Amino acid sequence: ISDYAVEMFHAAIRRDHYNCFLQESARLPMLYFPDAVRGIRLLMEAPAANISIRKSYNISGISFSPGELATCIQQHHKEFKVHYDPDYRQGIAELWPQVISDEAARLDFGWQPEYDLDKMTASMLNQLQLIYPAEMANGLTSCALVNGSAKCWGNNNSGSVGDASTIERTTPVQVSG
């Protein structure tokens, strides 16, 4: 059910319209992967005397709806559009809790998520930019420093990619010179 969020980010980067299978207001709990890894590390590093639960802990991140996520993505990609057409997965989402209690983890090993919706959105879009560089260029030229080397891609009509050509580059190329 939560896969809509990842699909929405990919659609935004590809400059596609997204058809969401949940209602705009369907609020669900999510945990961004870096927070999940951090939570595991905190639990593993906690003094044994602090651990009051021996079976499992809940760690919670953020809860948001497809509409809230779309609004956040639109702060970075103003043209991004979402159409809401709920299907059978809406019924499943309605059975999920809107928030997960992680009080024991907060008390026992200091759990606190680092990512809110804005920070997660910026991180996801930045990470996906590496996968979809031509889409991010949007007809312009973009550049990045990769392992100490300048690489560029995009519209190269005026030779702005820097590879001594005027051929459009859909993948990063080494800047010459």
C-alpha cells in the first residue's frame, strides 16, 4: 500500500502525471529507510539495562497522505499533477493505523526520527536525480561532481555539456579540458 509514495517520486522526476490508487486524504505511517537503519543502530548500541522489551520495538517515522506528499513534491516540481482513483487498496489502507506508537523506543534508547516530510521529499528527489539525470535536465544542461570529476548532460545545442560537441547527452559525460 505504501508503494504509492515511491511511485509518486519516480513520476515526479520523470515529469509524468501520477494516478494514485488511494484517496487524497488516506493517511498512513511511513518510515524512511535512513531512519530505519538509524533506529536499528540505536537499539543495537543501547545499554542492555535500558532495554525493557525483549521481543520487538516499534519505531515510527512520519504519517502523511498522498495529498500531503503531492503538495510537498510540488514545492520542488511545480508542474507535478496527481489524479486520485482509489481501488481495492484503499480498503486495505483503511485497516492500517494512521500512527504507530514508538513510545517504548523513545524511552528505552532515545529513538527520534530525523526525517520529516519535507526533509524526506528533498532527499528522495535528490537521490532519484542520480537515476534520471536527463529528466532533471528538462531540456537544459546539468552538471555534477562525480568522484572528483565534472560530468554534464542535457541539451548541448551550444556545446554547454563541455565535451567538445553539440550532441544532446542523456547520460552524464566527462567534461573535457
